[in-house]
Amino acid sequence: MMHSNQFFEEFKLKTSNIKDKQLFEIAYYEELAKCLKHGQLKNFKKLFNASIDFDIFIDVKKINQRFEFISKVLMNLIDRISTEYQTSALGDQIDILRFCNEYSLLEKELTEEEKNSIIKIKKDKLFLANLNDLYGKVSDSFISYVYLVFPRDIYEHFMKRSNSYFQDRDGLMHYIKNDFFNQYTIYGLSVRYLSSIRRFIDIFKKYYNFFKNEEIKEKIDLNDKNKRFMEFNVIYRTFYYGVEENREYSEIKKHFISPENILKNLGSILARDNYKFYSLSMVLLGGLGPQGLGFTYSTPKGEIIEICSDQKENEAIIIKFKQFLKRQFLGKLEKELININIKIDIREKIIDYLSGILNPNELINYFDRDSILKEIINFINDIDEFQQDYKSELKEIIKKISKSISIIFRKIKLKDQFITRMDLVAKDKIKSEDIAKLTSLRGKSHYDVLRERFFFQYIVDWIFDIYYAEKEKNY
């Protein structure tokens, strides 16, 4: 693919002889259309954003065949999902729709029928919340496209293609609607629907009542950290639809939970008009991860969803498992500097310097490690006395400080990470519904997976509606 700067220079060279402004605008819009046709979104952005330099006020309605080209790019991604099982293409579709919204590429005059459809879909507050979460502020034209055009394009695309696995269209549609988003892998994360949230809560309450009775009987100290968490097993049954046979699959998962977290958010977790994804448990046995681990969340649709890395290394899961206030962090750092025999004058200068640059109102976490170390190194290198008096040992000092920072932010077991998060929830340092945002792999968080899945559940439902409407028409 052509680099955007190279593309831009070539466009300027190609149009340098066009002196008539109207002809130049025609060439400009043709080039924008060509970028859309070939899915060259970076080139499109470069050219679109440069319009002010060419004294052109962009009217997206002048970009010929923009709807057809956008649809083609989106359907190419559907092919990657259905034939190569590249599920990351689902996220690519989100990105393209986000791009379309950013540049108002889906704007058009709406018919009365379309306007009435939008009035209908706008009554679904959860869907609107999801759209705003994924795409920011959206127009009626964007809503119309997502609700009326996008699902039909996918439906017609599926109808035109043969499928070697599902010869029967009913089987294919049933799989798309009921099975695909119940268990899949995306961004290196395994995702699975476990049960309704109501069933999970009912089982939790049964075990919790027993747990509390045991505490009363044994007079357990509720301030004991180890007694503020509990474990219980749940049997999950899933019915799979295959080509030759249908079968039921059962498995046991051991959940590790903080009852306080669930009870604190119980009303919100069970509410069906609340667009939040609450952290529920860590799975210690039978989880999706290679070690049998996983994390579960509630969804606004009343589901419990498990997500975990599909990689063998715990280190693949990047988690903000430690968060410090400024005072706590500096105290730990000073202690570590003492432990590795950093001289008192250097310690004091480093602590005083960091005290001045760190914001007391912001939490310091794992991802700040490298930036803090870089600040310290730059600070030391800029002080003459360090260069003069400690020049020979400067590298060793920096090496020791780096080790000290790493010790403070060292990785800990996933279970301990979960406990740390639940402690932060109990202290109102973070919210249960924000925990999914703090767990990620390669730049995609559990929250991204949950909100994107929520969006595509709507799309799948509408595809299914179209399929049965067309089926009834043909009878």
C-alpha cells in the first residue's frame, strides 16, 4: 500500500497543471472516491484534511459512490471473518464505521420511512449508549446506516455466498445468531457466554448465605482479608448445533469473588436499562485461559461473559494491578533506594524532584514505570555534580534505580491482581464497571471486547429479522 505522504505528493504532482478551480475540485473528489474504493483510509484522511490548503470546502455528498465503496470495504472484512476466521476484522469494521462517522461519510437526505425507523430505534437507550460509547456523537444518518443498511448488506452478502460448513441457510443463520458470539477468540482473547446473570446471582446468593452462616457460627473476623472472598462452583451447560449432530456440553467453573463487590452493585448489575459492564469474578478452575483462569463480567443484556488471554504466559495479560497515590509511591521508592544503597544525597534529590513533578491527584500505576524512570535518568544526567562526582558509577546508579522501580511494579499472580482490584473497589478508588478497562492484551481491553460484542449482537439480531422476513415473503 502506498505511504500517505508519497500518495499526497503524487496527487499534487498529478494535478499541478489543473488551473481551473472547478476542474481541480472534480479531480479532488475523484481522488477521495478512489481512496474509499481501495480502502486507503489514511490517504483519504490526508487528502480530506488538506482541503483547506486548496481552498476547498468539502461536501461529502460530492464523493461519488461513497456508500457502495464503504459497503465493499466492510463486506471484504466479512469475508475475512467467514472464510479465514480472522475475527479481528470485527474490530476493523468498528474502526471503519468510526472513520465514516468522523468524516460524516454516511450523511444523506432521509426518507420518511427511514425517519420513522430512526424514531423507533432511538427508543432503545442501551443501543444509543453503545453507539455513543463506540463512535462518539452520531447523526440520524449514521444511525440509519447502522440499523437499516449495514445488516442488510451483510445478509445479502451471506445469501450470495456458498458455505462449505453450513449447506442449510437456517443452520447458518442459527449459528450466526445463537452461537458465534457465545464463544469466539478476538485480539488474542477468548470470549464465552456462560449463563444469564440472574442464574449466576441466584447461585451466588445460595453460597453467600451459607458462607455468612459459617462466619457467624465460627465468629470469623470480617476484617480478615482472606475471609472477605469466597469460592463456589457452577455447572454450565451449552447446546451446540453442528452439521451432523447436536450435542450438549457441560463443564464446571470455580468462581472466586468478593461478595462486597457484588452486593454493592447488585441493583445496577441486574438492571436492564444500565449500560455498564461490571466485574463479577475470577475463574480459578475451568476458565478459558491455558491455566484454567478467566475473568467474568455482566452485560446490559443480562449475561455473564468470561474473557481471558488465549496465550500461555500470564505476562501476556497487561493489567494495572498496582496503583499508588503519590505519597505511597514515593515512600516505597525511597525504601527501595535505601535497600540498594543509593547515597542519601542522591535519594533526597530524586525524591524531591519526583515530588515536584508527580500530580498528587493522579494514581501512579504499572504503565507509568518507564516514564518515571526516564524522568529520573534525564534529571540525573542534567545535574553537574552527578556528572563530576559520580560519573564513573552513574551507569550502576541508573541500573540500580531501574531495578528498584521494577521491584515496585513487579508482576504478581492473577489471583492477587483480582484481590487488589476488589480492594480498590471496596475503598472507592476504582469502580467495578471500570475494571474491564484495566485489563488488556496488545492494546485491546476486555471493555473493548464487551462493548464491540454488544454492538454486533444488535447487528446479528437485525440480520436474523431480515432473513425471516424474506423467508415469509417467499412462502
